[in-house]
Amino acid sequence: MDELVKEKTEDINKIIFRRTILLMVLMSILTELIPGFLNFEKYYGLSRFIDQGYIASFLDVKSELYITVFMSFLSMTSLILIYFFIPIGKYFFLTYILLNFFLIMFSGDVINYGFLYPINWFKNVIEAYLLYLMFFGSCKNNFKIRKFN
């Protein structure tokens, strides 16, 4: 009976983990699509007043495109890997989070609009929660590398 309860709890933890990933993806899509639909830059013209950052200063447009494609690939790969509980996925996701942190830090000013800020903040909290679940939380056993003898 105890084994059945443990198995049921593990299944519930997996479902919650996967739904958290899907919620993070939804928040990411919203933060990218809403400014495109509402076209804030057209009405306010704020983009000419912001600092473009070190990345735009030292790299050309082609290099920025390569970085964007690489980060998109790394993001999608890591999300697919952790969604299916493949152990190497947690390291891909951690690498993506760290590289994204440094890119944001050196990419200059970002304009945050009132209702987008909470969505972006919530997405970042979900990313931190996923890292916690994979390394220290209830899903850490699902990401252990199994050794075959």
C-alpha cells in the first residue's frame, strides 16, 4: 500500500512539473507577442532613447542573429529534454539560464511596460522553481543518471 502511495505521489509530481514547464512557455510567448501586437514602439518611439548595450556595440547584426538562433535552439532543446525527464536536460536548462542572464546583462536597456512586467517576473520565478525542482526538489530523482552494470 505504501508503495502505491509513493508511486501516485511521484506521478502527481511529474504532472505538476510538466504543467509548470508549459506555463513557463506560455509566459514566454506572451512576453514576446504582446508588444508585437500592440506595437508600443510605434506610439512612443522609445527605442531611440535607450542604451543598446555592449552586445550591439561590439557585434554586428549577423552575430546577434547567430546568438539569437543558438539561444532559441538551446532553450527549446532544454525544455524538451526536461519535459521528458532526460537527465542531461537539467544541465542544458541551467546553461541556458546562465547564458541568458549574461546576455541580458550586456544587451543594454529593456523597456518594460506595466502589464508585461508581472508576466516577465512570473516567468523568471517559474524558471527558478524549475531549477529548484530538478536539483533539490521532488523531481530530482527523475533526473538522476542511471548506471547500468
